[in-house]
Amino acid sequence: MQSITALLFVAFCIFIITRSLVVQKSWQQWKKQASSGLGFTKSTSTVSSSTHKETLLKDTPPYIFPPIRPRTALRTSMGLRRLEVSNWLTIDKNYNPEHGLRVNLLSSHKPQVIQCLPGSEEACHEVLSLVVDFLTSRFPQHFTVTNTSEGRRIYNSLTNETFVIGQACPNPLEVAARLAMEDFTVLMKDANTGEYRLQASATLFPAGWKLQERIGMSMAKLHGPVPKWKEQLSGHVNRYFDHLTAKSSMERTNLFIQTTPDLFVDGPEMPRSPSEAAITPSDLWVRRERQIFRRLERCGAVLFTVRTYMQRLVEVEGAQVEALKTQVEGWDEDIMDYKGSKIWGETFREWCAQRGLGVEGA
Ligand code: HEM
């Protein structure tokens, strides 16, 4: 009996080690690809206007979003890691279709996607100036600045558009959002409470929240619906923003599962009525956000940029299935509910099971 138990134990250990090796493999592949110059750079370039550094930026290979991590950040940690600044803003094959969507949203849903409160003007100009410096340095083949008698302009060859920049630009945050694939949010510290408030935002792709309802809110209020935010994250985040410098930019990622391919989701997902067909794995999408925090040096505000990536669940393959399953399993019950697992949980569990992976709790 004892030898059977020992054998089972050894088999279990081998199973666990093999699984984690498989998950590690996709990370190693990504790192190899990255360091071989296909997606990631070890360049120490900074977002600066110095000619030497601009040259480094120009020569940086395209950014590749890293694979899904097997684990979520610890519940009490913010999950931050150092930003490779040459990858602050990204351009990839989705630029034109997403740009089209952004332009449509700005004309059909403007109050839902852009809000700038009084007092944020200087910060919004600083955002545009950083975006212009970065895009023209990193992607000079696509973005060029010209000085005309009527002022400075940026030309975007990907879309054949030109925008006025500098102090003469009447809508700097909007122009930034039209040029980049990222969303931009400005947070300003409330001198009375010491809390950071959402002062301006161009959020074209919200993950289930309404910008027009949240503008002006403190971080604590903004994160009101997030389970345990107040107890476990609020203080850390406020302190992090207090100490953020132009040189200590960080990034984090998050992950949602949703039943729509839409990038613009400005309300909670509605459960389908029982008369509708059951959700199948091909109805599910993995939504990931790459979030970056930067200090705006001139005005002192905090800049939050978000790039959203969508992938069909059924297109998640190989070791990434295991990583996704492990990450979802790591969510507490309240987080599961918050992330809508009542809608997609069963389908997700069955999909994992079909791949030989059981999911606890989803
Ligand atoms: C280090 C800073 C931050 C941390 C650690 C953080 C963390 C979180 C977490 C854990 C969630 C729950 C969903 C998820 O799993 O991602 C969330 C949701 C959210 N976050 Fe943050 N966040 C940070 C900064 C910000 C900033 C600067 C904004 C400004 C727009 C923001 C806006 C939101 C919104 C709107 C939601 C959705 C809330 C809802 O469901 O109603 N977050 N955040």
C-alpha cells in the first residue's frame, strides 16, 4: 500500500513539473523571439527628445504583447513591472481597423469616450506633446512633424491625416487618441484629500464601465465595484502614484473573459435570456489590457495609458490554455462574480475539460 502511495506521489510530482515546464516554454519562446530582435528590446532608450535616443527608438523592433501569465498578481499587490519605455506606445497590424473604430466612436459616442474637466488643459497638452515626440521618434516612417506658417502639424501616413499640434491644438487629448492605439487618462491629485482623481480621459475601449459617469471620481470611488479594492489596493496605489517619477514608469496587465468581440463595452455584460442558444466556446473572447503609468513632468499629473488586446478563446492554444486556466483559477469567488463568470464560467470550464484540464470554481 505504502509503495503504491509513493508511486502515485512520484507520478503526481512528474505531472506538476511537466505542466509548469510547458507553461514556462511559451514565456521562453516569447523572450527568445523578443531578444532576437523580433519583438522586445533591451535598449535603454528613454522617451526623450535627444537625437541619440531618438535614433535608438527608431531602430527598435516592433513590440509583441507577452503571452498570458499563469498567475494573477498577488491579491494585495498591484502586479507592476518596469516599463521598457521604447515600447510605451505600440503600432501593429490592427492599427487601421482599430483607428476606423476609434474615429466612428468619436463621432457617434463622443461623451462616452472623451471627457476633459476644467483644470486638465495643461496636462492634455503635455500628453499630446509626449505622444507626438514618441510616435515621430519611434515610428518616423509613419509620423512626421512639419512647421508651417500656420503652426506645427503632425502627418500620419497610415491614415493620411494631418492634425494641428502644440498650444494651437484645440483638442489635444482627442488628437492623442486619434494618433495612437492606446487610450489616455489623466489623474490629478486633490490637494485637500490627497487622492488622485480622473480629470481627463480618452477611453475609446472601456472594459464595461461608463466614462461619463466616472469622470471626476477619486481612484477609490472609481474602483468602487472592484472587490476588496479599498482594503487591499487603495493605499498601495495612492502611495505608488505619489512616488511615481518620469523615470519609474511601470506597466501591468489584466484579463477578462467576455461574450462579445467588441472593444467598446461601456456597460456590464447582460446575461443572455434562457430562450437564446447556450453560449459556446467560440462565443468567448479573452480581453487583455496593457496598462502603463507615467508621471507628466511639466504639470505633475499621472498619465495612465491602456492598450486593449482581444483574442478568441478558441484560438488560445498550447501552453497558453494552461496559463489561462491557472490564472482564472487564481481568482477569488468575489472576483469571479465581478468578472462575470456566471455568464461564461460553465462554458469556459467545459472548454478546459475538453483539453484535459479541470477548472476549480469557474
Ligand atoms: C496601479 C494602479 C491600478 C491598479 C492596481 C488597478 C487595479 C484594478 C483591478 C484589480 C480592477 C478589477 C478588474 C481587474 O481585474 O483588472 C480594476 C478595475 C478598474 N480600474 Fe483599475 N487599477 C489601477 C489603476 C487604474 C486607473 C489609473 C484607472 C483610471 C481610469 C483605473 C480604472 C479602472 C476601472 C474603470 C475599472 C473597472 C471598475 C468597474 O468594474 O466598475 N484603474 N482596476
